[in-house]
Amino acid sequence: MKETSPLQNDTREYRYIDSDPLFASYRDSLAQRRVGIVALDLEAEFNLHVYGEHFCLLQIFDGHEAVLVDPRRVSMDPLRAFLEDRDLLKITYDSASDRALLFRTQNIRMRGLLDLRPAVELLEFEKRGLSAVLEATLGIAPVGGKKKYQQYNWMRRPLDPGAIVYALEDVLHLFELQKHLFALLQEKGLLERYILENLKVQDLDPQVGRRPGFLRTRRFYSLSSRKQALLEALYQVREGYAQGENVPPDRVLPNRTLLDIVDEKVRLEDLRPGRGITRGVFSSMISEMIQARDGEALPRETSSSRPVIPGQKDSAGVSP
């Protein structure tokens, strides 16, 4: 189906693809037109409105036609074949988080990427976000209300017209940006270096299995070993309940509150549920946390134990 584009000052149409037959037809169209390069981006949910990470929308522009693909309606196998196709060059901007999300959630490895972020880094732009780069290079001002859609619920259907504008803007100018950046790279003798840096982007395995960022901060490593163990235990209990209720973990119990608990600034017994969880479920969670706090599984606090921050050495000269 076709919908008229709501893009400001733009009469271009876009296609909304929400079925396997429509996506197959689109791929046939690319082949018939001998399209070998597209601009690509995606939108996702990252624990803002529901629990976990979710691939929500795929934006594609081939220089003539703009397309929005709904991965909640199109099967993942044809999407995987498209995203992993080495014969189709895909212009992206700062694809690291998109690559990681697709690999973690769908076991998809994006191939054939032309990521423009390394070019911006080699050219030493002061501001390196896509909106700032488009404004600095092409004079394209950011779309109005951009901040609003940076935290938009991309799981929602139908999509808000303003959200569609926001999503498409991330791909509509990548062809022009690529030409502009390549001219600058050529002028400064950096094109070969960029080619290498772009290959490195794809050679890196997407980051998976890392400890949550919350458990890798300096504040975490400044805690004693017992408090670290308690914080990890409380974190796991909180995550289990957040997943069970399908709500963002921070709505169940914010990270800062977990830290206040282990620092004994807040008592578990004094906590009350917020808007993300019912009283009964919250009570069960607190009971589990109290058991974790009072349990024998946690290491004992000793006068000789002190926290070791990664990169520092302990008393034996060993780095963690």
C-alpha cells in the first residue's frame, strides 16, 4: 500500500510494507531497477516503554523511493536475507548500536555496510551526531520536534505522522551526505584510510553478553565485594519482575534506588510501588530482595577487602 509522504516541502511518496508479499515485491522492484545501493536505518525500543530491546521499524531509501518496513508484520527470514546481503551496499550512519541490536534480538549480522560515521571522525567534525553533520555539511536544519521522537514508542501502531517524518529524515539525505564526505576525504587524502576504518566497523563482532552498563560504572566498582554481590542480586530480582510484567526496569525500581539500598540509605521495607507495577507484585519482589539481602550466599565483609576498579591492580599486582 502507498501513503502520501508527510515530509515538509516534499512531494515524494513512501511505501509502508507490512506483509511478506509486499516485501518480496519490493525486493523484486530493487532487482528489476538494478538498485545496488540503498540508505538504511532502523528504529528500536530500548527499555523505555516495555521490557527489553525490540526491532520496531526499518527505513530504506534507494535514491528515488522511500520505504518503511514493519518488522512486526514482515517475517524475519526475508529481512535477514536483505540485511545480510553482501551484494547490496547499505549506507548507514553510526550503525554500531543497530548491528548489536539485530544480532542480540534476531541473530542477524548486517553485511555490506558503508558507515559514514568513521568519515566524520577522520574529518574531525566538532559535533558528530547525524543531525549536526547534515546541518554543517548540507545546511539541512533538524526536523522540528526531533527530541520528542528520540524517546517515541516505536512499538505503537499506527505510527504518528511526525514520527514517520523523523524516521525517514535519517535516510533521505545519506546519499548526498556520502558524496559530500567522500569529496572532503579525497581532498584531505583520507579516502583510503576511511575504507579501512569502514571495514573495521564490519569486522568487529556486535557486542553481546556484556554486563549491563549499570554494573560497569566506577560507582559499582567502588563498592565492597559484598555490596557488589548484593547489588547484582537485587538487580537480577528486579529484572525478573520487570520482564514478567513487561515494563521498563526503571519503572519497577530505579537503578539509583538499588544503589541507595546497598549503601543503606534506603530500607527495602520502606519502599512503595510506583506506576510500573501492582502492589501485590511489588510486595513479592521486595520479599525476594529481603531474602537476598539477608541470605548467607553473599560474601562476608572483611576489614581487608577493598574494591578494585578495572584497570587498577590489587595488592598482589593483579588486574581484575
